[in-house]
Amino acid sequence: MNITMIEAAADRLAGHVRHTPLLTSPFIDEIAGRRVLLKPEALQHTGSFKFRGGWSALSALTEAERRAGVLAFSSGNHAQGVALAAQRLNTPATIIMPGDAPKIKIDNTRALGAEVILYDRAHEDRDALGAKLSEERGLTLIKPFDNPEVIAGQGTAGLEIAADAGALGITRAEVLVCCGGGGLTSGIALALEARAPEMTVRPVEPEGYDDVARSLRSHRIECNEMSAGGLCDAIITQRPGEITFPIMDRLCGPGLVVAEEDCLRAMAVAFQRLKIVLEPGGAIALAAALYHPDQISGDDVIVVASGGNVDAGVFALALERYGS
Amino acid sequence: MNITMIEAAADRLAGHVRHTPLLTSPFIDEIAGRRVLLKPEALQHTGSFKFRGGWSALSALTEAERRAGVLAFSSGNHAQGVALAAQRLNTPATIIMPGDAPKIKIDNTRALGAEVILYDRAHEDRDALGAKLSEERGLTLIKPFDNPEVIAGQGTAGLEIAADAGALGITRAEVLVCCGGGGLTSGIALALEARAPEMTVRPVEPEGYDDVARSLRSHRIECNEMSAGGLCDAIITQRPGEITFPIMDRLCGPGLVVAEEDCLRAMAVAFQRLKIVLEPGGAIALAAALYHPDQISGDDVIVVASGGNVDAGVFALALERYGS
């Protein structure tokens, strides 16, 4: 994994990805006590950064591999990112989703042209099902984060940060990233190592699911006791990846840990001050900037808001509690 | 009023305004039956396009005029646009607002450094109060739409549309614009006349407040019976302007008229598919594209979403009714 792979991914993504801006608000700066520059990947195609990695991985396949098709496991953002990339690259996509995934996410993934295969979380072995399908149909598995081309694709967000912050004269800042398995975090860290070496990436996780923060402290991979559940489901994984963790361990500053309730508060702030929709996990880096300012240093902080695929009911809850 | 003024406004706005993108979603295209490209001015500073006109007008004043300060009447978006532009240009701003305006809007305008003077809608004459203040303090009145430099500022959104649509190969399309007094509509129409002459601007208004649509039919200024009220308050004015109407009459296609309820539906679609927050009046052009496709022609339609300053309660209502 190196900057050359990220630059190559950026070349393949050019004209297909949205270059998301850095948004600011004087009201947000006042709460945070410093200037906050927010990169809204919720505005990316399919509503999260996952389209970057999906496109990067699929566009790196051989013609024969693309013709044969791809396979992904996902209940959410990765499914949609892979499905849209596959549709636009004329690649058959098979997505294995839990049968109890929200109907809207299943419908969206199908509407993007993917074949969705549902499995029973309690009684079926997802990995065995995937291996069988992959072998029978000759499909290439696209892992959600522990895949070099996926990491390279997510890293293109880091190239944009270096360029756009640099244009504002900002070369030194902490960069807070919503963190699950570490694909986005490690990709951005690699991009900034090359393009903005005075910036430091800091992963942000929900309370109770702070496997990356603990792994960064102990310098070895630690696991969460719980592997699912909670409002921040989109960024919850059991442990950091075999490829992503060594990158994070070498390049990242200490992890930040945020309460779910603060994610809801940050969603309401993003609604009111930036007019964007964030999902709880996608708001967690903003929540860290707003509500843990003493754990951050510098006059400027960059926040990556990773996604906005939230149910209307959860969004309405955030507004009801914190919307005025 | 001509393209030279809009180009000059764009030069003054460079580095200060957000160049908003053109957003798309395959799900929105499917509802609308054609490709929809949405320009989210909700993501503009202060949450609406009004910052363009405010900055354009203030930056066109002489040094002496700027030092003396500016005056605006507004209960909403124009107030915030003028206040932020004034703050950044070190100009004192006095904003006259109705005493029953939402507290959050009064607080926001004050937080942007403006002096807010409240008046009693029932018993005080706003114009007389403004004239008195203007004379006593030597303030320059910044009208919300019937001001050439304000129109030129709003027209910079049209320059961006011509450039960004052109880069996608789109030179012929209807451009639907949320329309109140016509500042944004006439400014965009002038910009497109020069830069994308095969595009046609069409104003969109709420039912019961279709003064512009009627005026375009009769070729003279018609008034609304009601001058305030309704969910689309941000774009409700009693009549088109003396400067804006002749421009619209010369350049625009027929007006479109949309039910309030369809604005709420469009807000929910923008939430779900684009991850942006729109106010009812700011969603009305999208509502026209989604729910009146038979009144529009062409394979592509461009929609300008003018603002996102909506109370949490109204947004939650849209989600509750149409969010799933």
C-alpha cells in the first residue's frame, strides 16, 4: 500500500466520483472553539464514501474478472457503493445481505442492479455461503475494508483534503475520521503522509466499540465484545483489519471515543448549520470536534463525515431531542 | 442589467462564495422520468443563495458607503445573507425584523454581528422606520431583490450552472428556479442568456402565490391576494419587482405552480436521495420536476434548490409524512 496506488485510484475515479468540498460555519466554530472544516461524504454517490472504494476495486479488476462479476457482504453502505460502481462498469454484482436488513436498503441495492441474496443470520454461515457462490459463479469477493484497492479508493478523499485545505493555507491540522474497520482512516492517513505530512489522522469510534482506539494503545489488534448493534451500526466492526491496522498504527494519533447521544446532537447541528444529512456513525467525527475539544489540538480541525444513510425515524429523533 | 455586471459580481465573490455542485441520483431520475441535476444553494453560506446577492451589493458600495453601514428588511434568508457579508466586509449592518419572527432567525442574525431592530407588524410602519433610520445614520438600503447588484450576485449561480452543465455536455435544458420576487430567477436568466442560450428558465411558485406565473401570462405585474403565510414563506412576496419582472418577461418560459404538500414530499426525497436539507420554498423547483413532469420538456432538467433554513419541526413533519 502506497501513495502511487491512491493516485492510480484517483485517476480511475476521475469524472465518476464527486469531489466533496470542505464546509464551514461560524456557528460550528463557536461551539468547537476552533475552525472546523467538514468534508461531507454523505454527498458522495450512494450517500457515503463507500462508492470510492467500490469503484476503485472494480475498476482495478481484469476484463475477465469484471465480466464474471463481483460478490460483497454488506447490510448497508458498502453494498450500495459496490452495486452502483458495478452497474456503471457493466459488472454483475451479487450482494449477500442479512434477511433482517432494513427493507429500504435491500430495495436500494436491488434498484442499483445488484442481485441480492438474503441469508438467515441465526442459522446460516455467511462466509460459507459466499465461498460457495464465489466458486460456483467465479465471482471476485470485494471485502469492505481489508482490500488494498478499496483502501486506495477511500484514500482519494485524503488527496482532496490535502489539496482543498492547502488552498486555504492549512497544512497542519488533526483530521478526525469516522472509523469502522479502518479502510477510510488508513487510506486518508496514507494520502496525507505523502501530501500533507504535518496533518495527523485520528480515528473516532462509538463508546463500547472502541477496538481501534484500544488497538492503537496496545499496538496489537484488539476486538470489541459486541460486534453489532447501536445507532452507529454503519461504522461498527469487530476489529480493525490485517491490512488497515498496521497503517493506522504507524500513522494515526490516538483514537477518540464518543457517546451515541453526542452523535445525535451533532446530526442536529449539521442539519441546522450545514444543511446536510448525516447518519449517527457519519456524524461521530463532528461530534468529537464539537464535544471533546480538549482532546484535540490546533487552531483548525478537519472532520470527515462519512455518510448520510439514516432512517427518517432516527433523523427525526435527533431533531426532536436537539433540533432547536 | 447585463452579463458584464454578473461577471463583475462573480469576480468580487471569488474566494468568498461556495461554488455549489450539480447533484444527481438515479432514484430521483426514475421518479422524474428524466435526468435531474440539482444545484443545492442550501449548501451556500447562511443556508441560501442570498449570500451571493448580499456580498455582491455590499462589495459594490464605495468605501464611504460601506463605512456608514447598510440596512435591510427581512425576516429570514436575506437578513442572514446581508449580515454575514457585512460582517466579513467590516460593514455595520442594521436589520429590521418583525418582532414575531422566529427567535432562532433573530438570534442567528445577531450572532452574525448585525444590529437587529424589531418592529410591531400590526402597529408600526416598517418602511417609515427604515427611512428614519437610514436618514439618521446614513445607511444604504439593500433591497432583497429589486436591486441591480443583488440580481447580479444571484446571477452568479447561473454562470456556475452554464459551466458545470456544459462540462457534462448539457447545453439545452429547462432550468427550474424557486421564485419569490424574482432576484434569483432573473439573475440566472440573464447569465444563461449569455452563457447557455439554449437553456430556458422557468420560475416555480406555490399555489395561491403565483404572482409571477400570472404576470408572465399577462405581460404585466400581477399581485397575490395574500402576501404572507404558508410553508413556503421564504419565497413569498406580494409581486415581482420593477427590475426583475421585465427581465423574466423577456427571458423566462411559463411559470410552474406547485402544491405545498408536494414541497414536503420533495424535501423527504432530497433527504433520502441527496442527503441535503431543503426548506419548503427551497424544494419547490424539485417538487415541480418530480410531480409535474408533463409540464416540462427535454431529457435533462436543472433544478435550483434555493435554501435550507427550515425549522426542525417542519422538517420532521415532512419526514413523518413522506420519509419512508
